[in-house]
Amino acid sequence: MVILKPMRWWFALLAATSWAESYSIEPQRPVQGQVLKVFAPPQAGSARLNGKTIRLFPHSDGRSLGLMPIGVLTKPGRYTLEWLDGTGGPVHQEAITIADAHFKKQNVTLSKALLKLHATPDEREAIAAFLKNVSAVRYWQEPFVAPVAGCITSPFGVTRLHNGRPTGDYHAGLDQRGAFGSPVHAVAGGIVRIAQPFELRGGTVALDHGQGLASIYLHLSRFAVKPGDEVKPGDVIGYVGSSGRSTGPHLHWTLYANGDPVNPLQWISLKPCPVQTPKRRAPRVSP
Ligand SMILES: [Zn+2]
């Protein structure tokens, strides 16, 4: 009994400390385009940052976890991150600083035929519905798998110009080198939500990894899955192509956290292709 008393006091202190620590973020200093992992005690229902609210889900360590996207266009600076309870009332808040990613500009030369391609209303609707959906079941686990092994021909987040003219948009995914017909792998486990040819995006596979994480693969030449299929990490979902608005066979893929594009290089390590010299062929990319 003599020993138990101080032990009880020690456990109480430990419980209080871990309770305070259960509100946490990762990374501590997020950069534009990254995912901010938001941890909380189990009773927190959601989190809000800069007008965006995300759901939190039970995590393996007993806390809850949500994936807050830091938008590419979010101004660097100080923000308040709020944790909310089940009724939307704030239960905790912390000041966070978002750092500048210093995204560069990239010009893409497109033919008249490629410039004319636009998403049909059906394509726009299917993509919007896919990005709005947040499934409660979690299929994703780290580490993620690279969908193809090729180097990066166009990085995430660059401000895009078409034939020298600003588009007002940025590159929402990664373009990776890949030979026509080579297999494309699922970056994580998930459910196939879309597997169909689109006007602008070409052959498209969209995967729902659950709890706010999703990925999409464009310009495919063939599909290896159909909507409703469950895939495991690394499963072949389709084959590299150049369908839709694409300047040659390559893979464009985008990772989404709660509907916003985020930088896959936070999760997967991939190398940029060697710098192009004027004599070499233009890189195969997609807007
Ligand atoms: Zn692209």
C-alpha cells in the first residue's frame, strides 16, 4: 500500500499529460499543398482551418485523426486551427503557421486540338461527386506505393501556362514518365469509384481510400478494374496511355485530402526527371 499511493499520483499525472497531448498536429510547420494530420481525443468530431471543416475518425492509437488539406493557394501566415465537438462547438484551438512552398511556373505547349478539349458536364459531375464523398471506412495505410516507377516530368503545385498564357490554375497532381501500356498501381487500398473514359482527363480511375483520402489516375489506355472493386495497395488498376489532354504517354495522378489536391511527395519519394535540354523532346505532361 505504501508503494501504491505514489503510483496512483503518478498515473493521474500521466493521464493528464497524455490528454493534453492528444490534441496535436503533424507536421508542426505545414507547407502549402501538404496534408496536416489533426489528432484529437476520441470525443472531438471535426476540425476547422481557414473556413474548411473536416471529419475526424477513430485512429489505431485510441485518439481520432483527420486529414486537413493545406490548399496550394492558401496564403502563407498564421492561422487558428479549431477542434470541434459533435455539435460543432469549439473544444480546443491552436495557432499554426503555414509556410510558403515557393511553387514555380511551368509553360506547356499544347496543340489547337488539345486546347479545344474540355470536360463534359457528365465528367464534371462525376468528379465533383467523387471528391465530395467521404467514406467512414479506412482502407489506407502508410507507407504508400508509387503508382509507376518513372521520374517526375511535372511537379505538383506549379502555376500553369498554356502556350505562354496564364491559365489561372495550377498543376493539381504529378506527371510521371511511363511507357504506353505499362501497369499503373493503386497507391493504397481502396474502393474503385470511377473507371471510365472522359473527354478531358481521358481514361480515368478514381480510388476512395476512405476517411477523406482519395486518388485519381488519368490518361490511361486501358482499365484493370471496374467501379465497386476493392483494391489492395499496389494492385494494377489500369495501363499508361495518352488519352484526353495529354502531350504523350505518361501518368498524371492526384492525391486528394477531403476533396483538395495535396502534394504526393509528402507521402511517396519520387525523383524529378533530368533537366530537359532544348535539343531533347518536350516532356510528356498533362495540365
Ligand atoms: Zn498532369
